Amino acid sequence: MKPRLEEKVSATQTAFEVCVIGGGATGAGCALDAQLRGLKTILLDAGDFASAASSASTKLVHGGVRYLEQAVKNFNLEEYRMVKNALRERLYMLANAPHLAHPAHFLVPVYSWARAAYYLAGMKLYDAVAAESNLFPSRFLSRRETLNRMPGLKSRGLRGAVCYSDGQFDDARYDLALIETFVTAGGSALNYARVSGFERNDDGMLSAATVRDEVSGEMFSVAVKKFVNATGTGADKIRSLANPMLAARMRPSKGVHLLFSAGTFAGRDALLVPHTEDGRVIFALPWQGRLLVGTTDDEVTPATRMVVTKDEAEYLLRQLNPYLESPLRRQQVLSGMAGLRPLVAAAHGKTATSRLIRDHEVELDSSSGLISILGGKWTTHRLMAEDTINAVQREMGVPVTATKTKQHLLAGAVGYDKSFSNDIEKEYSLPADVAQHLTGKFGAAALKILELLKENPSWNRRIAAGLPAIEAEIVFCIRHEMAETVEDILARRTGVQFHGWNEAIEAAPRVAELLAQEKNWGPSRTASAVSEYMRKIYAFLNELSLDEATK
Ligand SMILES: Cc1cc2nc3c(=O)[nH]c(=O)nc-3n(C[C@H](O)[C@H](O)[C@H](O)COP(=O)(O)OP(=O)(O)OC[C@H]3O[C@@H](n4cnc5c(N)ncnc54)[C@H](O)[C@@H]3O)c2cc1C
């Protein structure tokens, strides 16, 4: 990515064909698809890229076994098609960024033979729906094999487990890789650029966006032929700016995750808890050296806050603990995340959010020309983008050309292979964990980070004791990935915050110093960058009554 100020100046001087509003999975996918089809495109996000739902997911590249169960039970063809599409998209997602996404085995433990038969039949159906897109065939594991693979599972009454396949990925970095690929293809991307209004032609069609630079507070304008609204749960606001007559469609639902030490539940496979109090499923997954447990599904109310509450943590533990030999406790939580699903409802629908179909919808508002892409899920972001840009081309009156995103390697994937981590470990005499971390987050672009060590060899220091993230990585994210705040770096670009709130607190002052060096900040701005970040982390710690001493 270019430096932010340079990109902003060029945004005000260029006439774009397409402006994508929102830099989460959906917007990043749309921008890449449009630019690869030759449409001059700009992507604007009000905050940081991937700062909303797109970094708060369960990190599954999946069709959704629960959605398939719902489709079968309710004879719902629409939901069946959604699962089928997602299973096909799963393959594209895994292949286009192998450093960020990989297949995984999921175990569903069973404590009765009737359940074993039910789950095995369900997973065989999942395989059949995936057909040629299937990753590995599902199978039944004996009690002994199950306990070998997942020794922390409650053994009393265990018959075995049904093992099936899906994908896992690094959501925040996948989003950044989509945006980097888009910029490499000639697109312009700007974070902290909030669309706050529109200008119109004489016929009422949107012709420019009024944008607020959330870093400087300045307002500027971007001239565009077609606008795509990909703002997730913010979609209704943009729709009403374009046309105040449009009825609200979004039904956001909150979901939280908790992270524990990986040692609390050893094993390389993911656990699916097949039944919860509210008739859903939850997961406990090995993820980047931690155990990721989630998620909840709660209707958003005016009282909803974007932290993990004690009730939410206790709920997750109540669902998971009956399956564990050693129950987990709230005091063992190392980190957590909260996000809002951008679910879309039929007008006046009363269905519970957990029952809403995770399908997407492309909506055209003919009186303003705004195209909104609503709903969907991470796994289907590419298909959502394809459908959206088809609509953009139709509305522009140009031929609809084929998408180029099905097989398009993302940034970091070109030149990457499985031996990459070992190669750089040897070549640059790196500790193994640092080499694995850099390759796992940046793929082949890890080389660009290591090049920075020529400029300043001391940037090989870790940003906090025991963490694999090094200072050169922070400098790279500031110079080349538009990182503006401590949180941009610790949460989304390096993943330190999701590894542990404690480590994030330890690393924050040094990250702020590096930001200050690179951006010429004075001491007061540097200090406020740290305190602003600490406030956010302490909001989580206080909510769960965790103080630093407990960890
Ligand atoms: C708890 C949870 C678990 C999930 N698990 C999975 C999973 O395992 N697998 C899966 O496939 N999917 C999963 N999902 C769904 C998936 O994460 C979302 O569908 C996806 O991330 C939505 O992306 P988005 O770009 O539409 O929205 P968002 O990521 O919310 O992005 C919208 C962006 O629009 C920007 N924006 C808003 N207003 C403006 C404005 N005025 N101007 C400019 N920008 C603006 C915001 O800053 C934001 O960055 C999960 C979701 C949640 C919440």
C-alpha cells in the first residue's frame, strides 16, 4: 500500500469508476474484483481495514454444518444452496492464500451410538454436498483414536468422534492481503476515511462522496460513477444517506470469542460442541498457539457493548466444559474479541438472528444508483463480490465480464511454499518461532520485513518478551500497510492482542514509540496513543474482572 497521505491526495484528483465503501471482507473482495475487471476503483473505510466483523470471526472457511442441518430440517432450498456455494468458495479461499488459510480436522465427540449414527450421516451429507470441493472424507473415530487426538476430552461414556473437514484462516490478515492485492492491481485504498454524505447529478444519481479524514478531521470529496455499499452492519446508514426512503434491513447479531492457553486443551484438531442451550453449535479450535472458543449469537440492543461480558464468557464455558476432562474457568481467559454479524432480514422479519440465513443480497436503489451488498459471510466474500460487480457493470451499461478472482493468488502467496519458513530461518538466522510467525502472517512478503534489518539491525528485537513479533514487522506495517494506531498493529496486523491482553499491554509503549519515530509524533501524541489503547484493553479486563495479576 502507498503512504496514506499520498493516497488521499491522489483520491481527490482522480475520477474513479467505482467506489467501494467499507474495507471488511466484503468491501475488500468487491474492490479487488472490480479492479481486476479493469474498473478504476477506490476503497474507503471509516476505521481501520478489517476492524469490524472481519477480524472477529470464528476464523472458519466453511459451508456450515449447522446451516446444512437447518436446511434439511426446514426443507430450505435457499439455505442448502448457500451451504453448497460456501463449500465451493472454501476451496478458492484456501488456494488463493495458502499462508493464511488451511484445511483442518474437526471432531464431534459422541456419547451415545444413536448420536454417532446421526452425526456421521450428517457429515456424510456435508461431504456429498461439497462433492468435488470436499477436502477429506468424514469418518468415525474409535474411542481410543479420539482420545489420542484429543486427550483433554471427557472420557467417561465417550464412544468416539465423527471427524470431518473444513478450513481455518487468519481473518484480519486475509482482509489485508485482499487489499494489498487490490492496490497492486492499480486500486486506491484509504482507511480512516468515513463517507458522511453524497453529491448528486441533476438526475439525482450519486456522483461524489463527501469523506471525513478521521485522522486529521479534514473533509474531502471523491468523484465516482458507481458506489458500492459494503459497510456490514453500517449498511442501513449509507442506504439512508443515499435514499432516506429506504427501510432498514440489517439485523446485527453479536458474537464473542475467548482465547485460552493452547495447553488447556491439547491436540491439533478442532472440537465442535454439537448442541448448545440455544440450539446452536460452538467451537474450540487451536488457533495461532491459543485455544479459540466461540461463539455466541445475540440480538443487538441499545445496551450492547463491544466487549466480552461475564455472562457471555460464562455461557461459552457452560457449553464447552461438559466435554472437557478439566473444565476451563473465566480466570484463565487470556484474550477475547467481540463482533457484530451483518445479518440481513426480510423486511419486518421477526426470526431470531441465530435462525437467519447467512446468505447475501445485492440491492440496487434505482433512485440514487447505490448498490448495496448485504449479509453473507467471510467464506462467501468472493462470490458476493462477483455478484456485486456483475451488478455494477450492468448498471454502468457496460458488458458484464468474467470475474478474475477465482484463481488469483493474494499478496504474500506469490513465491510462498511450505518450506518458506525453514528457508528464511536458515538464511536470516532467525529463531524458528519468529520465522513461522512472519511467514504465517505475511507469506513471501516476510522477505520485505527482513530487508528492513539492513536499515536497522536492532529491529530484530521482539516487541514483548516471548512473542514472535519483531520490531521490523511493526515498521513494515506503518510504512506499507497504513497502520495508524497501536491497535491497528497489535490487533489486526500482528495478532498480538488476540494472543494475550497482557502481552499487548507490554508491547504497546514500544509500538507507540515506533509509530512516533515513523510519523514524527511529539511526546504527548505518543502518550495519548498508548493510553487510548490501554483504555480499550482495560475495558475487556475490567468487564471480565481479570486483573493483570491473575494471568
Ligand atoms: C462472531 C462472528 C463469527 C463469525 N464467524 C465466521 C466464520 O467462522 N466464517 C465465516 O465465513 N464468517 C463468519 N462470520 C461472518 C463474517 O465475519 C462477516 O460476514 C464478514 O466479516 C462481514 O464482512 P463485511 O465486510 O460485510 O463487514 P465488516 O467486517 O463489518 O466491515 C464493514 C466495514 O465498513 C466500514 N464502514 C462502516 N460505515 C462506513 C462509512 N460510513 N464509510 C466508510 N466505511 C464504513 C466499517 O469501518 C467496517 O470496516 C462471523 C461473524 C461474527 C461477528
